[in-house]
Amino acid sequence: MASLSTHVLDTASGRPAAGVRVALEKDGTVIAHAVTDGEGRVRELAASLAAGRYRIVFELASGFFARVALDVQVGTEAHYHVPLLLSPFGLVTYRGS
């Protein structure tokens, strides 16, 4: 079983993005949700995930990107960390450690 965490950084300000709503979906159903803390982190969005495809949804509330949805394939590895780096008109995401 795998676990998943995330964090969101505002690269324009160089600061963590606190208060971002994050949801994890499986087959269109929300299975977990959280809000980023003062460090822009959700330390454990989900634990005990079976292998499969999931969608991480970031509700950004304002700016050009109002919502970002990432489809990720989770395997049998122990932990997945998926950061999101935002600027006013661009974003980057990657598989972290």
C-alpha cells in the first residue's frame, strides 16, 4: 500500500501557499481532502492507497489557474509526494521524495 502527500509553493512570492484546498479522487469519488498548512503542506493526504490511477485536485480560488487536476498512477511503492509550484501564469509539478 502507498501513501501520498503534497505541498504548494507560490514561486512569484517565494512563499508557501497556505489555505489551498486539496482533494484526492478515485474513479470520480473524493476519497480524501485537506487544506495546506502554513508551510503549504499536506503531510498525509492519504495512506493505504491501493495501486491504481488517482486524481489530485488543487482548488486555487483566484488567479488565472482556478483549479489544477493531476492524474497520477500509484504503484506499490511506500510513499508518493507530489508538489505543485505556482506562478501567476505557469505551474510545475513533479514526483518528489
